[in-house]
Amino acid sequence: MTAAATHPPRPPPPAPATEVTGTATPAADTAARVATLDRHGYRIEGGVPLRGEVEVSGAKNSVTKLLVATLLTDEPCTLSRVPRIVEVDVVLGMLTELGAQVEWLDEHRVRIQTPRIANPYLSEAYSGVNRIPILMMGPLLHRVGEAVVPLPGGCRIGKRPVDFHLTGLRAMGAEIVEHPRSVQVKTLGLAGAHIALPFPSVGATENLLLAAVRAKGTTVISNAAVEPEVIDLILFLQRMGALVDVEVDRTIVVQGVDRLHGADHTAIPDRIEVASFAAAAVATNGQVHVAGAQQEHVVTFLNHLRRLGGEFRVTDTGITFYRDRALTATHVQTDVHPGYMTDWQQPLVVLLTQAQGVSVVHETIYEDRFGYTRQLNEMGANIALSTSCLGGKACRFAARDFEHSAVVSGPTPLTAGDLEIPDLRAGFAYVMAALVAYGTSTITGTRFLERGYEDPVGKLRSIGALIETIPVVPGQQGR
């Protein structure tokens, strides 16, 4: 018997002309509010080399998708190496609203079971909080045949449309009605399809995987993303009983199965956090061992770090990072995996402000990801933005009015400032800048950083950073 068969008869779907959203429960309101408000600010005194050891947390970009995948079965699933971050709390709140039972077994291990879908309409309180609701369409369609999810949000780093997601689901037989704040989907059953993605989008690939594993027939996803986080999701789905093949040419073939069962899985370590602490160690001329770091997830980052003057030592327990020589300029182009990850770009730019010469960073994944450099320039950096493709080859933003290349001239001493974090990954870049700068900086907008980094203050203190939390000033909160 499938999980869907245990669910009571569902009500008729809403009329397509009327936008329907889930009722905002107190829990949803609380979770959404926590995600959009600072708990505190930071005060950082710069000029101190970072030395010591930190342990990398589980990857946010993997764990949140693994949590969604648990909806595909009515049996319990246990996930380990789950970071205690705001983003995880928000996703667990969503699952609870849908009917999941959540139990923390220890600090980083959680059991989730959704014996029945209590309500397939996810609260509009989650609209704009992150991009996870859109990934719940496939699991909910398999469980109860319908869903209403709010439109996604998250970091302000570009348009990040969901067109690829919806086109793929329509090809599999989903009926979709788009509204200004939400998306309604329903189906009598998803069927396999051949879907060619225009761009190897991580989110679209994950969405189609979640829909395909229980669809009738075979689904072929061409030009799919193959990031480590996508592979981690595939490994979990395979443990649950899915049949997924990853071929060599960015093609993923999924043979649908009738049901999935519960499974245990340990999430991969966060390669973004590894690179963040690596860049901070080199920028401050310190030495930091990142316990749990896995070399195969950061190969491209390691190569670029070595080229500009950083160095590393791989051990059985992790990777140690330090500065080998005076830092020198380099050219970097972000790309899909196995290229240089877009989420490694921001710490790199701060590091390049301390390198001799003129560096070029060409962003090819998101069209608007250099807005954070304005505040770095106010601290003394020399960063110029360009609408041209300066990375050696044209990208999809060529001849369009997007400042997606940065020219970084260095080295430039940085002076302390009052910084406001605009998005998650810029958050650690600002922390790095404050650690390098002369004087004492204050940072607001810490809610963005703490969405994705587990206990950043505690970890930084453990390696010698002079950082403390400070009360939030009334009137400085915002989204």
C-alpha cells in the first residue's frame, strides 16, 4: 500500500481563478518572523590572525532538501549532521504544518515521519522566506494529488525564477495555476518525461528528482545539475528505494517506483563553510584546521586558493588552511559544478583585496551578486564593477545590463565600518572584512548569516576572533 492510500479522501481542489493559500498558523508566523529578524548584531575587532580548529557543519543546501524528501514516505527517516540553523528550523516548521512529526534525537540528529498529509496548503507566512516551498510540490502531489505553495524567496541575489521547475512538472502531467503569491498544482498521477533544462539549475534538478522518483515510468533530465548537494539528495533517495542513474553527460535517469520507505542518512559537510573559514584563515594570515572538510568537494576552490598564495594540508580529519606566501592577483570565473562555486565568490573577493595586483571575478550564475562590494569600497577596498564578461568567455549575461564582473585592485588596507548584511553569503564576506580591517566594526543583518552558518560567533571565537554579539537597535530591523 502506498503512503497516499492511507490518507483520507481529499477535498475538491480550489477553483483555478481563485488564489488559495494556507492559513497562517502561529507556528508558521513565528518561524517566518525568526527568519526575517536579527537576534543580535556583531562587534568585531580586526587585525587578529585566526588560529585553531573548527568543525564543519552539515550542508544547509543539502539538509533542507533531504528534509523535503522525507515527505515522499509515510515511514520515519533519520538525518544526521543536521546543522542547528534558522533555515533548518523554518523547514521543520513547514513540515510540521503539513503533518510531519519531528523529534530531535541529539544535537545534530533528527527523526521525521509524516504518516499523513494534514493539509497540502502551505501557509502564506512562508512566502518570500526561502526557496524550499516550491520543492514540496512533487512530494505533495504523490501523497495527496494537490498542493498550494507560496512563491519562493531567500537571498536577494538575482531573479532566480522558477520557470524551469514549473515547465518540468507540467511535462510530467501536473496541472499548474500561477498566482501572484502562490502556485497551485494538482494531478491524477505524474508520469515520466524527457526534460531538457535550459541551464543546469540546482533547484530545478532537485525539484524534478523529487517529482520523478515516484512518477509512473522513466524520467530523463538532460543538462542536469550534478553538484555534491544534488548527489547527496540522490543517495538519500536511493536509500529510500528510488532508482536513479547519473550518467556522464549531465543526464539523470529516474525509473519511477510505487513507494519509498524510510531511511537513515548523514548529510555531507558544508563545502561553503569550509571555503569560508579557509579564506578567513588566509586573509588574516593565520592557520585554521577545518575538521570534517572533504577534499573532493572543494577541489576547484583549493586550486584557486593555491594560485593566489594560500596553501592547505589534507589530513585524515580534515583540511588545514594557511598563507604560504604574499598574496597575488588571480582571475576567477564562477560556474556550475565542478567549476568555481558562486557561493565561494564573496569570501574570495575580500581575500583578493589583500592580494598584489589586479584580479578579475566573473560571475556567471547570478546576474546581481556584487551589490555587497559597495560597503567593502567604503572600508577602503578598490572594487570596480562591469557589465562586460571579463572572465575570458561570454556568459548568458553578455550584452545585458548586469554588473556581473568585478575588478579588484590590491592590496588595500581596510578600515572598520558599520556594515549591514544584504544576503547570506555576503554576510561571511563582511565578517571577513571586519576581521582583516583596522579598528572595530559593527555588523547588522546577522539574520542572513545565521540562516546558513551554525554558531558563527562561537566558532570564530574558538579560533581567536575578537567578536561579540550586541543588542539590536530598535528601528534597524527589516527584510
